[in-house]
Amino acid sequence: MPNDDAMLDWVPQAVPWKNFHETITAPIKGVYNVWYPADLPRYGADTINRCTKQIQRALAQAKANGFTARAIGRGWSLSDVPATDGALIDLSRLSGMKPIRQNQIDPGYPGDADARDGLWLIQAGAYISQINKMIESDRYGRSLRTSGAANGQTIAGATATGTHGSALGIGALHDHIVAIHLLAGDSNQFWLERASHPVLKPSLAAALGATVIRDDALFNAVVMGLGAFGIIHNVIIETRPRFLLEAKSFDKLTDTGPTLKFDAAMRTVIETLDFDSHPRLKSQDGSQPYFFQPIIDPNSNPPEVLVSLMYEKPWDPNHQPDYNMAASKFGPGFDFLSVIGQLLDVFQAGVPLVAQIAIAQLFSTKPKTGSWGELFGYKTPRTKVASSTVAVPLNRALETLDLLIEINNDIGPAPLVFGCRYVKKSPALLAMNRFDTTFVVSIDGIFNNTSLAFFDAIAPKIEQAGIPFTQHWGKTNGYTPARVQNAYGADFTAWKDARHQLLPDPADRALFTNDYMQQRGLDA
């Protein structure tokens, strides 16, 4: 094996690290950059082993220096879940991916013939955008089932923090994952699968020197592990045949009629998903949407609603996906909105107007037909975006929205809008989507003091109403140890037990602990 020492370099950090959106800073010691081998070998066991050696070399050095360590990809999270005062290990250049061969699949794999054709081995640093472009190509003809609203995250970063997706009847992004290659410290490796869902024969794990563990509870802990179990180096995901989505967005009852409101008719659809009950949302051919998102502006009176609907269509062999970024018509994205956000701390009367600008920035109203990777594409770099999320059972949806509007009336107007989504329950122990149909309110807009005050008020208000709820780990949230315990109960205990089982050495647990975990009781 060649000398790959140049695959790892250490860059001391003299100034605080910032996340992608520049809303979080951390006084890190430095960054370990892990590079793909310079001779650009094909992605496979030998290449994985060369990369693993360098990642674990970085972990050993961090441990010897008394640093904590966290893997980092794009730094997309809007919470400080990836932050540390030690060393970041940058995996964003490790982006190998390949389909799994039929002869590698375990005979007990429960997927059908199509599922067997759609298994992919993907390295942790692959961006969702890269995955979309690769698997949606004519050569492979596959697609993700869902993803977050943007695709600039890495696969490991997005899934570790619970990116929830947005397709009706479908789970979160982490629910694509069916096998995990975990580096649990500087010497141990595990290949994790669910006992109820075996995937590969043991040959790949053996070639990696990884111990095979088939255990539902352990897998369900690590698949949404918040970086607390070590470094996820590779995953296997399930994909589906590629398809097109016909996307429509509108804010009027008819093309020239009155604006859609958060009225009785809209409330019925939001709570029941009975699209036939609403004249504008009823499909002409009787089909149900693949994606439905009502976006509520709480600063209008009564609240106005922008609706996004997407309908699944068969793939057109003549369709040529366009993955290019669309430039914002308002200039440099949230650089513009961050300036407005600071002004709004003084000039509150301007909030309703700027909320409309935020809607135009965050959500496109231009009709389009495209693949999943096109419609949920990489966004123009934006900073100072405010974003939080609350998730509740569907039968508490309207009560939750009313409470959020009440918060805005009390402390606002805040330059925020409410995007409503629906996500199927996940088996992951700390998944935000833990209700049979999880109603998710993504609260997005401009980063300023009023928005932060709004976010601080969410958890106490929902608690007071007795509504069971979770929040997005990768966004601004109000989690405390008590709230995490109340939200997850026995699953929280099982998650902590799994961490002790896979990291029995307290020094290894300390290596992957940060302030975010300690503040939420995740470090036990």
C-alpha cells in the first residue's frame, strides 16, 4: 500500500470556525483535512481502507492532544450540533459512490427485485447534490425518495442531524440508510445493519476489517447519531426508480381570484390531507400529490397561504435534468436579508413587507417539471437565515399552528414564515419524525433578535398546551435534558445505552462529546 500520509493535513485555526450560514461560531483548535487518494483509485474496499487509516490517524492525534473531535462536511446545520472546541475532521472530499452488485447482497435481504437493483454504497462526504446527479443519470436511472429542501449537505451530515424530508407517506432522509460503516474511535470499526433488515454478505465488512453487528436498536441509535458514536465513513442507501415531479405553487383561490387564507377550508386540508375538500387543491385527474407544503405568513391578517403541490409523473426519456443554481433576483441571497434583519431590530413596522421578500427568497412560485434532484436543488449561498422546526402528531397540527401565530402576535411581528410538511414515522431512536404521521412546521426567515425570541418561546408554549413534540436537531431548538427525555422516553435511554455499548471506553465517549450534547443530556 502506498504511503498516504499526504492524505491528511492539520490546519490550526486562529479564528473561530463558522457554519455555512454564519449563524454559529466555535473556537476550534484546527481542522484535519482528509483527502481522497491522490492516484484517484476506484472507490472500493482498498480505497475505503486507505481513507479509514487517515481518519483514524486524525482521531488518534486528537485524542493524544486532549482534543475533542467532530466530523464535518458542509457545516450546513443551523444549530451547533457539529461544533467543538477541539478538532474538526473534514470529510467533504470523500465522495465515492457505487451501486452494490447482486452477488454482494445477503440472501435474507427483504427488499424486492427493484430494491436489490437500487442499493448504493456511498462515502460520508458525498453531497446530496452529487448523489442526485449520479443516480439520476441515464446510466443508473435511480432517485432518492425524499431529501431536505436543499441538497448542499453531505449524506452523513444531513442524516446524522435528522433532515426530515417532505414527501407524503415517506420517511426522512436517514430512512434511506440500511447499512453503516462506523469508525468508533481510533482503532475500532463496525459494520451495522438491522437484524430485521440484513443487507450485505459479510465479505465487504471483512475486507474493511470491520466487525459486523446486526442489531435493530444499535442501528437505530447510530443512524441518527448526532456525531456521538464516532465517525460514519460509509453508508448503504436504498433508492427508487427515477421519476419526474410536476411542481405547482400558487397563492390564490383561482388564477385571478382572492388570496388563499388560513381559513376553515385550508385548515381542513392541513389537518386531514383531504385534497378533494378544497376547490383549488383538488386534482383534476383524482391523483394525490407526492409533496404538499402550505406556507403560512403569520404577519398578514388573516394569515395568507402559499401552497406548493408536486405530482409524480413517469420518467420522460427525453428529459434532460438541469442542476444549475438559479441566481436570486434579490442579489446575494441572505447577505441581503441579514442586513434587513438587523434593521428590523429597530424598525419593526417593516416586518410584513420583508416577510414577503423572505417568501420570494426561500420558495419559488414558478411552475416546473423536473427530477427530485432538480426541484430540491443546491441553493445559492445564503447567510444569516433563521430556521427552527417543531414537529407534532398530525391530530395536533392546527392547535400547534394557532399557538405559533399567537407567539408571533405576542412578541412579533417576526420576519418568519411557516412551512408545513408531513413525514412518515421513522424507527431511528432520536428521529424527529416519531409520530405515525409527523406534522412538521419549518419556521424560516431572517436572522434577527425577534426571530431568536420567537424560537425561544416555541418549546415552553407547546409544553404548556400539553402537545407532544420534537424539534430538528440541526436547527435552532429548545431542547433540554428534560425535554429530550419527555420527547423520546425509553428510546432516549436506549440511545444512550447503545453509545456505551459501541464506545465502552469513557475516553472514546469523551472524544466525541461537545457542548451541544452536554446541554441536552446526550453525553451520559
